[in-house]
Amino acid sequence: MIKKRMYNMKILKQYFIISLCIFLLPLLCKGSDWMNWRGPFYNGTGEAKNLPISWSLDEKENIAWVIELPGKGSSTPIIAGDHIFITSSIKADKSLLAICVSKKNGKILWEKKLGTGRKVKRNNMASSSAVTDGKHVYFSFGQGTFACMNFKGKILWKINLEKKYGKFNTKFGYSSSPLLYNGKLYIPIIRWLPRGMKISTGIKTDSLLLAIDPATGKTLWHSIRNTDAVKESKDSYVTPLPYKYGNNHGIILSGADEVTCNDPESGKQIWRYLFAEERDERWRLVPTPVTANGLIFFTFPRGEVMRAIKPDKKNFSKTPKMVWEHKGNIPDVCSPAVYKGLLFVLDTLSKHLTCFEPSNGKIVWEKKLPSRKNFFSSPTIADNKIYCINLGGDVFVLSADRKGELLAKFSLVKVKSRETCAASITVSGSSLFVRTPTKLMRVKAK
């Protein structure tokens, strides 16, 4: 009886500590850390200063350290204090690893196997980026494993969402990253379930938005995301986005022919914006939206179209209205970024980088990058510089202003034909953190 009471007290203490950290997240998450996939402002930008314009592995120019990684993956480095978190997949035995690296010296502090993956087309099971509250880190993998660990590498809880909600059946492998916001973890499952595939919970739907308790891993609510999208158009690889407009709060999610907004507390769908005028079987969606001044910017599937919509501030449940639309060099994969009152968009295939006026969609400038390879990673902006890295490991740096001057272009690594640089660059302090197919490096001006 006494042992049971002590065990319950231990669990209660653990729950209290995690809950407190989540509550203090806005205070802990400073601009100097990169604690989720798109950074401290959820828009691909950071507050790092004195960042270098160029660097070289061969000449060891501006390289603080570089390490070889166990396995491969596409997740973006997540940074909190002296800790860097990434995921990796081992080809030989399909192990899925959670890895912690010292920001100071590049030493691997720990690595833990959290699951076993499977083969997916043109991707891997270690594509989702981790998220942290500054004390705990949450890892997600493409076969449903989701786990909470402390900074010493201890697993606090681990669940498998596929066992409860069915296979993450996206054509190119599940790649959405979790969102940690206002004391909850938000997990999107937007996929196409072929006829006959069952969900063990009995929930008869393809897609869901989940809210999970960060302290326990228990589901707080699930919101069924019904859609009339067909076949591959039901697939979405986006990450949930927090949205605040006046006193209104929501979780934005795009994909399956629509943009939706859910109440962060209850999960109730507040509004639904249908953007597909016709049903296309191949309209899977990859780029995550961004927001600025109440506007929500999202791309259409397969690129070519970007649209800005704005909800009604007084009647928030009303369907948003379109503010502007642009047809042109719009990305199929890369997510947009917002920095100092400007909207930046990198087209995956045409290699054009475009700067927009967010309020009206007017083009400030448009530059075609001298790149032979396509771009999958999203642009990262800090210190008045835009950093882009293509699939072949070539880096392009431009000024993040109304001129868009090309400051540098250089080849970082030689990438093998079947390997790609798909992870976005992250920033912290006065350093850049770059992940290639086999390496992780800290770039710092000397």
C-alpha cells in the first residue's frame, strides 16, 4: 500500500513538472532557441545575430564543428539551450533513432531507438521534426511512434498512434511535425485510407486532428476532419499552425482541398475554407501556411497558386474571405516565411524566390536562383539574411529586405544521386545548424 502510494506520488510529481514547463513555454522559448520545426515565431525566422554569409567544409571556413550522423533523416535540428535534437533512420535494421547532440561541441550526448520503420517512396520514417518545451522533448516517427523524453534521454512515455488510429497511409511517408501550444500537443493525421483498411478505434474517417496531453501521452480529444477530397488529394504533409487574431485563437491546418481552424481547447472545428473548385486526384499538399496581421497565407497543391484569407474578427466562426491570390512561381514543397513585414516564398521547381507585400500580394521582387537542383527544404531567415539549401547541397544566401541581393552561392557537400538535403537550416545565438544526408554541422563566424 505504501509502495503504491509512493508510486502514485512519483507519477503526480512528474505530471506537475511537465505541466509547469508547458505552461511556462512562452517564457522559456526565446528567440535564441529553435524549439519547433519553423522556429520561435512559427514562420521560419529567428533572432540570431552576426551570422556568416558563407562557409566551407573543405577549407574549414566558419565551421565550429561537424559530425557524422548515425543513419539518415530529413528532420530539422531542434535547439534548446545546449541541446540539439534530431531523428534518424538506420537502413540496415530500419531502426528509428532519437538523437541528442551538444550544441557546444557537437558530441552526441545520447541516442535511443524508439521504433522500427518501413520503406516509403522517396522519403524515410525520420522526416518529422521534434518539438521541445525546454525541459522535455517530443519525437514523432512515420510509423506512428510518439514519445516524450527528458534531456538526459529517459523515456517518460511512448505510444503508437497507428495502433489506435490506423496506418499513416500517405503516399510519400508521414512527414508532419507535432505542434506544442498552450499546454497541448497537436498531431495531424491527414491521409488516404484505401477501401477496406480499418481503424481499430472504430472511427470511420480518413483524417483527424489530435490533441495529446504532453505529461501523459493520453489523447485529450480528436477532431474528425471530413473531406470530399479524392485519392491522393486526401494526403497532407503539413504541420499545424497556431493562430491568434484579437481575442480569437485557433489551430490552422491545410490539406485535403481545404483549410480548417479548430478550437485549441475543445477541438471543435470553428470554420472550414474550401479552396478546391474541382476535385483533382493528385492534389496532395506539402507546404505549411504562415500568418501575419490576421492574414493566413497558404499554397495550393502542386504549387502555382498562393492565396491570402482573413477570418472575421468579430464573427470568428464565419468562413474567411479571400484577400488576394497570386498565380506564378509558388512552391510545391517549401513553406513560406514572414520577416520584418515581408512575405518570402521559394518555389520548389522553378527555383524562384519571391518577396511579397503581405497585405495585398504585390511583388516586391522576384529572383531566379542559379540552382541546378530543386528545393525541398524551406527558407530560413535571420540577421537580415535568407538561407536556402537545395537538394544537392548548394547554399544560396540573399538579403532579407526590399532588394533581395544575392550575397553568396556555394556548394556545401557533394550529395549522392539517391540522397537529398531536405532538412531546413535552423539558427540559434550567432550560429547556423545545417543537416545534410550524413552530417550535422554548426556554422559560426570566426
